Amino acid sequence: MEKSRIKVSSPVELAARLISFVLIIAILYISQSLVLPILFAALIAISLYPLTRLFERLRLGKAISAMLAVLVAISVFIGILWFIVHQSIIIGQDASAITQKISPVLEEGQNWIDKNFLIEKNEVIDKIKEYSSTMIESAGGIITGTFGSIGSLLANFILVPLYSFFMLYYRDFFREFFFKVFKSSPQNKVNEVLNKTYEVIQNYFVGLITVMGIIAVLNTVGLLLMGIDYAWFFGSLASLLMLLPYIGITIGSLLPAIFAFAVKDNAWYSVGVIVWFQIVQFLEGNIITPNIVGSKVSINPLIAIIAILVGGMLFGLAGLILAIPLTATLKVIFDAIPSTEAFGFLIGEPKNEHLKYNSTQVLLKKWGIIKKVKEQEISIEQHVEANKEES
């Protein structure tokens, strides 16, 4: 009876889950202007929960504690934004030096093209003008779109903190909502999943901030040793770009490399900047992050890369930032549901038993496959011998 149920129902249930998952993704994509601010607010609220609890222990009241926590987050965000804008304005004063340094390089490039490809400078200039006009038209469209979405950006800047405040203030109300939704499930299990989700997201962001601080120091030390001005700005900016997993530091290395090329007399400074940032990225990906964040959020790198790509395709920059914490949350949920436990296992990191040279044999023994094969071979041998005796 059980075997027939598995054979008939299991594929149907799997197909239903996959269709439901695709429908959820489609709904999120269509309603992303509404969903993304809520997701960001949820992550921010969960990250601010310890700070809110600290204020509540000071007997400031639930509403005031939630409001103060959100105000602290807004202050930190404005401080970082001011730092970036202020330093960018200061660095912009060296724009003339950058132009003077890059112009001869462009001149040498034109001479090299003329010498090797027999293309005159006028033709190069005409092509540059053609591409420039195309880029200007595209830039005009981008600027128009940007100004057209300023209202949306301002709305999100107001709505995200507001959502975060209410999520912190009404957190017990929302918790009971989940108890009611999953009334048929053991309430202890529901409570455990909610607590685990809080823990995973909080640990992820605490680990991420710790790694960003370490990377900022390493970047800055390297730039200082090479004598690059504004080392703290470039080092900190590259660490902030770690919000874009796997590509953030690489993007962050381009600005100081260009700046070093413009203000230094030797182009090897630019090469040194890029090499140092790549070394830091190697240390971050293989030593720092696995030991700080990896112990808190167990997601295997392949699934992380796929999640980032899918998040970027669906939601752009916001999807890149949200991909890892949302995938970690999905793992917690999948692990708690028996029918999706296999997907939670797939998202998680492989154990040592999966990475050894004899892991296949260990795995087959673990699931009793080798034993069954041997039993079948023995039964076949016995059957053959019985036939020989009869003959």
C-alpha cells in the first residue's frame, strides 16, 4: 500500500511544489515594487531586533525602542552616504590631474592604432564621436528614467524605515499570525523555525559587517603602503561593495587603480592596487568569510552563485543583495518541513563524508545499496547452483 502511494503521489507532489515555486517567483517579479521594500524592511527589522531588545530592557517602551533602533539605522546609513559623497567631492578636485594624465595615454593609443592597423586619427575620432553620441542618447534615456523613478526612491526611503518600525513593534502580533497559519503543525516547531530564521539572518549580517571591517582594514593598509591618497575612502568603499557577493571587491579595485594611474608617475602602482585587492579577495573568499560567515550561514557556494544570478536577473541590484539571506531563510524553512527536507540538504554545505576519495563507497554503504547488491549476487549464485544440481 505504501509503495503504491509513493509511486503515484510522489511525482505529483513534486510537480505541484515546482509549479507553486515558479508561480511564487512570477508573482514576486510582477509585484517587486511592492515586495522588495517589504523584504528589505524585514531583513532590517530582524537585524535591529537585538538593539530593540536592548532599549526595551532600559524600560523605554516597545514603540520608543523600535523607533530608536530604526533611527540608529537611518543615522548609520546617512553617515555612510555622507562619507562617500564628501570624499567623492574632494577627490573630484583632482579631476584636472586625472585628465592631464589620461590624455597622453589616449594619444599614444591613437598612434599605436594608426601604426598597427593603418587607421588614421580622424577616423578614430569620428568613431569615438559616433559612439559618444550614441552613449549620450542612451545616457539621456537613463537620466530621464532615473528622474522619473526619484519619486519611487523617495517613497522607498520613507516606507522601508516605516515598515521596519511596525515589524519591530508588532513582532509578537506577527508571530501569533504564523501560529494561526500553521495551526495543524506542532507550535513548538513553528516557534523553532521563526527563532532559527531570526538567528540565521542576524548572524549573517553580524558576520558580514565583521568581514567588511576586516576587508576595509586590509584594503586600506595595502593602499597606504603603496602611498595612494584617500586610502581609507577607497578601502572602505571596496568593502561596502561586498554587499554584491563575489564581484564587489573586484569592482571596488577599479577606482583606486584608475586614481593611482592618474596621480602616480609609474603605471605599476595601478597594477599593484589590482593585485593587492585580488589577494584580499582570495583571502576573503577562502579564509575570512568561510570562518566568520560560513559557520553561521551554511550555504554551499554553487547554490549561492546560482541564487545571486537568479536574484540579479529578477530584481537587479536589490536581488544581488537579498539573494544570500533569502536563500539562508529558505534553507531553514525547507529543513523544518519533511517533504522539502531534501531541498534544504541540497542548499546546505557538503559534509566531509561527501568530499573524500572513497565517498561514493561510503555513501552506498550508508544507504544500504552495496549490501543489497551483494545480497542479490549471492541469491543469483545460489539459484545458479540449484539449477546445476537439478540438471
